[in-house]
Amino acid sequence: MAASQHTSGLVNLFPQGTGAFVRRRLAEVTGMVLIAAGAAAGVALFTFHAGDPSLNTATGAAVQNLLGRPGAVTADLGLQVFGVVAGLLPLVALAWGWTLLRQRALSGLALRLLFLLIALVTLTLAMAPLDRPDTWPLATGLGGIVGGLAFDGLARLLVQVPVALPGEWLGSAAAVIGTLSFICALGFSRRDWLTGLRALAGAVIGTALGLRAGVLWTTDTFRRMRSADPLDLDGPIAADVLDDIDPIAPAEMPARRERAAVDSTTKDGKKSLIARARDRKAAKSKKALIEPPAAKPKESKAANRQRSLDLGGDGTYRTPTLDLLGGPDVIQGPAHDPDKLAQNAQYLASVLDDFGVKGEIVKVRPGPVVTLYELEPAPGTKTSRVVGLSDDIARSMSAISVRIAVVPGRSVIGIELPNADRESVYLRELLASQTFERTKAKLPLTLGKDIGGGPIIADLATMPHLLIAGTTGSGKSVGMNAMVLSLLYRLSPEQCRFIMIDPKMLELSVYEGIPHLLTPVVTDPKKAVVALKWTVREMEERYRAMSQLGVRNIEGYNARLLEAKKKGEVLSRRVQTGFDAEGRPVFEDQALGTDPLPFIVVVVDEMADLMLVAGKDVEASIQRLAQMARAAGIHLIMATQRPSVDVITGTIKANFPTRISYMVT
């Protein structure tokens, strides 16, 4: 008894009617959720686009559905499953939500669901045999997957029926059953249907009456204008009006109007609304600034005279003349058409706009091989999104490839497109340029031209080693030969020496016999190991000599030798020559030579062949040279077709900070 009283006391804590209140509020919330879901589904279906990413479409294009990726996936799934009948589902959600908001309850939910299922199956069945129009973007029919399955099942059943039934009758019957089932699934009462029909009829009648009134007013206006008397210019009033008008010359009217529109300012000096509107329109329609192509590199005076420079000091060596190299062909007319560049810029802007990238092409910089289009994106545009569209932009612009990157130090994104007509870059043009003549690089390498057509000169001494990767036919050998020739045209054998290793016996064998070689061109991989080990010993010997003089690099060592030579000072270093009778080491002073130490450039054409023959020995030697040889004036230029781990190990790759990549696999 006490327990019963205690329980009843707990129940009485809540006021009367709490359960009914909670049910009403829950019904209202559910109704609002259904209305929101139905409206969202309707918007998603109405803005469906076949190119949007979904469960069966993988693309990097911008989503055109108003609800984004969720809306695209939902619309695609609904149309794939139910076809055009999927458009009825948002109507059902809206009807059920409206019923819950008005009546706070949804009677006969199980029966409504059954009618909805019957409506979906029968209506999709009725739509399945219809021919798909050209505007239908999906592979499934108008009835979707459900309609196709229902139609196939019905066809298998009808085969067993001895009486032939017309397909039109079956389709019409399915449409009628589906329509009636859909009306029952909505659950509107007779009163609701009558109210809706009255509202629809009122709207139609109101629209018709409005159109009738508009037509009558327009007709009456034209009738009154036609029956009005013409303007009497000879009357007294017209004469007074004409006397007050100043005569204006016809030729002055356009100019005066133009000045009034352009220079119209208010009394306080501010521009009028018309002037500001014209300025905004001009700002929006401004064209991209097209830079003129860079002028050809100016030849130095030495190149114009075509004489050899005596760089050997004693007259024993003279640099080869530029006449040995082929020159560029004479191009008649401008290399780049400004109108065509402007047209390409406008087309590129339209392509970007198609992919949802808003922005403006502010500058076009044509080059010998590629043209740079500078895009100033709209605020909020991510660079990664533009970079990810490189393949799509290349396809739309009919280009082989497109390179997209941020321009350093500026708020623009650079888009490089290859030119339709590429200019050939000649080594003679680069070697004869003032840039190469005036460069302060110790080991200058000509790499080609930049996007503006200017020569690119790099310094191997500051790299300090170079790794080149490229497949056969990608231009790797041409680049290596250009680098070697740039050193031969610049430095004498007393300034730079070469050790060339060519396991393929094709590329570097042409340099056999030049005075810059420390050893004949090495073609045997086993002899290449010996050459690399000798280079390591030479590096160690140079470091010992620099340590004796207290200098840190080869430039300081050569400067110290030159200073001692001017002063007549004899430099020496203390070396161990043996042991005495008691086993103690014997040291003697050895005079240092006065000739400066030349740079040593080790050129390896194919690293893979060396690693196959003597991988450990080659790796150890190259690793030591890459880590320590910079200060000793020894530098490596190493090329390979496959920069994989089995050819270029991680230790070697880590010590080659400068890399040039052609086409690789």
C-alpha cells in the first residue's frame, strides 16, 4: 500500500495533459522536418546535373547542384532508382509535413506507406517501356531501376498467359492505379481537396482577369494615341517654347553628350552616378595586359667580332669560335600575334568560369615555348582547386599539358600553356649573349631560356652537384652536351678539367682528345670505379694541402698561391716521408706548386650501368664526393634514365640538392 502511494506520488509530479502536449509538439517538429526534407529533395532533383560527382560518377569538376555534393548524390540516387517518378517523393514529404502541422497527427500511416509503395511500383512500371528522350542523361530508363525490374518481371509473367494483352492497356492501367494510389498516399481529406481546387481555380481566374484588363488598357491607350491631334508647331505656345531652346549644331551634340557622360562631376568634385557606373563597367571589361615578347639576347662585342679569347694566359689554348655552332633562323614578322593571345586569354577565362573558378586574366607573357597567363582569382578561391583542374583545362584548351603554380611574391596564379609554334633555342645564341659574357659564375652552365625568352645561366659551383633524370629521347643528352660546351667555351684547361664516364659509349666519346680531360673518356664500368677512387684521393690530397695553408676552399687556396707568387714566397707543407732506424716517423717540408688548382667536373652519363657492375664501390665513392668535394673544387654531373632507389640510393639522392628532370617513367 505504501509502495502504491509512493508510485502515485511520482506520477502526480507532472501536470495533467503533459503527454498530449509532448505528442503535439513532437508532431509539429516532425512536420517541419518533413517539409524541410521535401523542399531540399525537390531543389536537389530540380538542379540535377549528370556531370556532378556521385556514387557512380567520379570527376573533379565543380558541383553544379545547389545543395552541393550531398544534393548531387541524393538526386542521382533517386533518379537512378525511381526515374522521373522520384519527383513525387518530395510532394509526399511536403503533404505529410503539412498534415502534421495542421492536425498534429498523421492517421493511417501504415496504409499511406502501402499506397505509396504501390504508386511507386506502378508508376515506374508505366514509365519503363517509354522511349528515353535525348535530354535524359542517365543510362537507366524513365522508370529507373525499379521500373525496369517490374517491367521485366511482368513480361515474364505475361509470357505464360495464353491471351495476348495490349501493352498500351497495361501501361494505362498501371498509370491509373499509380495515380489513384499516390492520391491516397497523400492522405488529404475531401475538404482539403476542395479547398485546394478552389484556390487553384481562383488563381487561374485571377490571372485571366488580369491579362484581360492589361490587354484592354493597352488597346485603349493605342486608340487614344491614334485619335489625338498632331502637334501644332505653328501655334503661339509652340513658338514660345521653340524660342526658349538654344540652337545646337548637329555635329556638336555627340561630343557634348560624350563629355557630359565622361566628365560629369558634381560641384564638390566627386564623380556623378553615371561616371562611376561607366568606371565600374570599364573596370569589369578591361582586357588582359599582353607583354611584348622579350627581345633576342643581345650579343656581346666579342661575339660580334667573332674572335677567340685567349684564356690560357700563355697563348697555348684558345676558346673555340662560335662559328662552329649553328645559328637561329631569321623569323619574318612578329613571333606572337597580340590579337591571338588576347583571344586565348578570353577563352581560358571562359574555360575557368565553366569549372566554377571565378577570376580575371590580368597579364599574358609569351615565351619561346610556353605562354604564361596570370590569373587573379576571386576572393575565397583555393589554389589547390585551380591546380587540380590542370588536366581538364588542357583538354578544354586542346593542349598537350598545362602547368599551374602560384607566382612567387604575387597574388596571381600562373597558367602555362604550350605554344602552337615553338621556337628552337640555339646554344650559339645563349653563348653569344651578354648575360653569358658578363656572368660572375665560376662554372657557368647554359640551361636554356626562361618563359620570357631570356638566357638561363646557372653556376655549378653553387649547386654544388647536379642530378639529371630523363628517358631516352627526352632531351637529357642535349642538355648535358650544352652544359659541357658552355664550360669549354668559358674556361681553359688550367681553370677546369673533366673526368667523363660514358658506359653507353655514345654521348661523351665525341670529347675524346680535348685538352680539358684528365683521363681519356672512360667507357668500361670497371675502369670507372678506378677513376672515381682516384677522384676521392685527389679530394683528400687537396683538403690536406688547404689545411696546411689554413684556407677553407679552393678559392682561398688559389688566392693564397697567387699572393705568395707575387711576394716571391715559397710555400711548403710538412709531409711524412718514412721512418727512422728506431721506428719513429720522419717528416720533411715539401714545396707547394705555384700553379692554381683547377676545378674538376666529373660527368657520368648513365648511372644505372655503373651500379649494375660495381654498385657498392661506385656508391661509396660518389657518396664521399657528394658530401665533401664541394670545397675542394670537385663537382659532379650525373645522369640516369631511371631515378629509382636501386639506381640512385637515398644516400646519394640526399646529397644532390639540385636536380633537373626531363620526362621520366
